[in-house]
Amino acid sequence: MNDRRGSITVDRNTCVVCGACAAACPAEALVVEGLSLVIVPERCRPCGIAALVCPTGALACPGGK
Amino acid sequence: MTVIRGFDVVVIGAGPAGSRAAAQIARGARRVLLLEKRPRVGYPVRCAEAVGPREDVERYLPLDDRLVSSPVNGFLIVAPDGTRFERKMPGIGFVVDRELFDQRLAAAAVSAGAELRTGHQAVGLIREGTQVRGVRVKDLASGSEYDEPAAITVGADGVESLSPRWAGLKKSLRPDELFSCAEELIDGIELPGEAIEFHLGRRFAPGGYAWVFPKGKGKANVGIGINPLQAGGKTAVEYLNAFLAHRAPGGKRTRLVIGGCSVARGLSALAANGFVAVGEAANQNNPFSGGGIVNALEGADMAASAILHALSGGSASAKELGAYTREWRRTVGKSNDAFYHAARIFYGLSDEEMSRMGRKLSRVPGLFDEKGIRPLLMVRALVAARPRLLVQFAGSWLGGKGRR
Ligand SMILES: Cc1cc2nc3c(=O)[nH]c(=O)nc-3n(C[C@H](O)[C@H](O)[C@H](O)COP(=O)(O)OP(=O)(O)OC[C@H]3O[C@@H](n4cnc5c(N)ncnc54)[C@H](O)[C@@H]3O)c2cc1C
Ligand code: SF4
């Protein structure tokens, strides 16, 4: 099950909502709300950083460098 | 909804930094609100749960059998070529139950008079010009938002640390400013006594390290932290699986821990007008090890005393609150700067260089006494600058502050 928003996609079955991506995303496009990961698609640039730091490989950012 | 007004201080995040700051400010007879977005403080755990010696921890929280999973009485570093660098150091630290640890700290804040609201998330800062005047809060159960005005806001929101970004104190972390981490609590692993164990090298943890921290009863936190830029496209979870196959084959996986851990350089300013950042949100983790529990507690005390002073003087300006920045930079911040520079060199070394360093150090007799590293002996023994880094590596996890 994939949520596609802007360029970045998260695999909700793999994501454990650790927040590492939120720490690294320069655009605040990924925010942990309570115990869920919220993506704000219009903020995604995309740069690929969040996908790079994700420990589980849950993020795909095709437009990222 | 009813808006409760009149807090002197709103603290964002009930981790060690936020709970301790809230407790200390409440003890100073100020009205404190402690916001925590999670429904349960301390859960889920995102930590390897190691802390330093008793005297460092008990300044903040008394340790008992429920809090302590295992004492740490030494360390073992395994260099990339397999060279083992081992020291017994009784009393050097503990592996704790981090969930309970955080809950006890939050309970201490509440008994000191702070109001704790779980399930309430800071979603922005209230501003008047450059002055922060409180927090915009979302009640996650109802979805409604409200303003919580306060003279001073404390950003203790951990690695995500959006609030210091809103206050203009920091930017997002670069990929090489955080360890991408994965860990399992393994049941049924062979342990060399009560030592904490580190494995270096690109095979298991490029740009970081792998760890085994004893949890008692044949259990251990077994994990890895990597620099995402050096990981060759593999994830932390993939590196963890490889390390587990090597170090804990057959062990039962009982708790998966995933997270980012800041190893960023310290901030030049920890205070803005009406705002201070503390703990991991303020880049107060040790930038060599990523360890940040006790650092967060130390930072919280420094922040709280500057806040109480500012409140009694009637000014919440960045200038007034800057006493906290200066105190931090004079003490822990100073050693963290050294660790930051050491880390930049150390984690850039090739496997051969790291192994050479390990072999050299394992031949230095009497490098450690019961209190830790003997600096003079170390300097004499290690004329070359680089081997010192392996000692610093152990020291960044263990040992009294004075030895840093
Ligand atoms: C895998 C891993 C292993 C580690 N191992 C160790 C170790 O062995 N020893 C050690 O000393 N350190 C370790 N660390 C680092 C340590 O966990 C942190 O340094 C420590 O938790 C920092 O404490 P803190 O209070 O600053 O932040 P946190 O403990 O992260 O607390 C921040 C709190 O703020 C809440 N929050 C965040 N945003 C908001 C918001 N907008 N509104 C309301 N609440 C919010 C969060 O839910 C959280 O409860 C490890 C880290 C990782 C990832
Ligand atoms: S870093 Fe990965 S696992 Fe962690 S919250 Fe982001 S997408 Fe989920």
C-alpha cells in the first residue's frame, strides 16, 4: 500500500514512524503527528534526503538527487 | 474548548530534557506546562539505553533495580580486522529501562507541580515580532488547535526538533549529522560479562558503529548506527540484519528499535527571544557516540536556572537567556566540540587505519585506571595523534565528565 504525494512516497507497511526523515527534511514536508507520519506534499522539493536517512527504506523519492 | 491561560513556561516534549527542565522550573515556583505528543511518555523506546556512572545519573534520578537492566563494568572494542581492545572498568555505567526512566522523570515534573498533557502536540510558535510568546498546540484526540501563551517556551522536542527551527536557532540535520539506526533487543546472546561492546568498520557500520549493550538475563540491545552518506545505498535495517547474523545467530528478536540519532555540531546559540532549546533538539548529544540522555539532563538544568533567573528579572530576551548558552558552551558544549572534530576524522578513517589504531592501543599497558583514561600516559604512549581517537571513542560513552 503506497501513498503517493508529490514526489515522495512512503510504504506504510515498512515505516515505523521513527521521525528520522522529519529531522532531516529541509522543507518540513514530513512531520510526525502523534504516532503517525504525515506528508505535506506541496512542501516536497524533492531533494531525496529523507529517503537517504530513513533506516527502514520506507521512503522513495524518485525526483530526489 | 476551554483555554487555560497563565503558564510562565511551556515545555515542548516530555523526554529527559523536557521533563527535567519542567521539574526544575516548577521547583522554582513557576507555572509550567509540559506538552507531549505521544499518548504514553517514553513509548516507544528509541534508544540503546546506556548511561554513565551512578554519580552522573543520580544527580537527576535515583537508580533502583527496576530502572537498571544491567550494570556496565567495562568495554570491548572490536576493530575492523578483529583486534579486540578490552578494559574492565567497574562502575563505569548502566544499561537502563529507558521507558521507565522517562516516565519517572515526567512523574518528577508532575510532582514538582508541572502540568503534563500527553497527546498534545506543538504545531507552531506564537510570535510578537521577534519575541516568542507561547505555543500553538494541537489536541490530537479531538483534532482541535489552541494557543498556549507563555513568557518562555522550551523546545525539548528531540531529534525531530522542529521548534528550534521555528525559532531560527537551527536548520534541518544534514544526512551526515545523524546516525541512521536500527536495533533489536535480543534474547539469548553470548555476552563477555557486563561489558558494552562496539564493532567498528565498514562491513557492519559504515561511518558509525555497531553495539551490544547488556540488558541482563542473557539479553542485549544489539544495534548499528550508520552515516547514510557512506552506506552504499543500503538501509540501517539491512546492516542490522548482517550484524545480527554475525554476532547473535539464533538469538530471539524481541523488540525492534528504529531511529535517527543526532551527531550534529553544537549550536552557536541555544536561546532566542522567549525561547530556549534543550537536549537533542539543541544538538546536545555527544557528536562522537550519539549518546544524549545525561547530556539532555545537564542541559535541562542549565536552561532551567537561566529561565528562573530571567523570569525573576522580568526579561525573557535572547540576551538574558543567553546565560544558558554560555554555561553550556563553557562545560559540556566544549567537550562536545572536541568530540565533533574527532568524529569527523575518526569516522572517515579506512578500515586499515582503524585497525592499526586498535592494535597500537591494545599494547599500551596501564592506559586505564579505575577512574578511566590516564591522559598523560595516553599522550606519551600515543605520539601519533590519530590513535588517541579510539580512546576518545570509549571515553565518549563512558567515564566521568572530568576525564573528557
Ligand atoms: C537507536 C538509538 C540509540 C541511542 N542510544 C543511546 C544510549 O545508549 N545512550 C544515550 O545516552 N543516548 C542514546 N541515544 C540518544 C538519546 O536517545 C537522545 O539523546 C535522548 O533521547 C535525548 O533526550 P531528549 O529529551 O532531548 O529528546 P527525546 O527523548 O527524543 O524526547 C523528545 C520528546 O518530545 C516529543 N515531541 C517531539 N515533537 C513534539 C511536539 N511537536 N509536540 C510535543 N511533543 C513533541 C517526543 O515525542 C519525545 O517524547 C540513542 C538514540 C537512538 C536513536
Ligand atoms: S525515517 Fe523512514 S521509518 Fe522513520 S518515520 Fe520516516 S519514513 Fe518512517
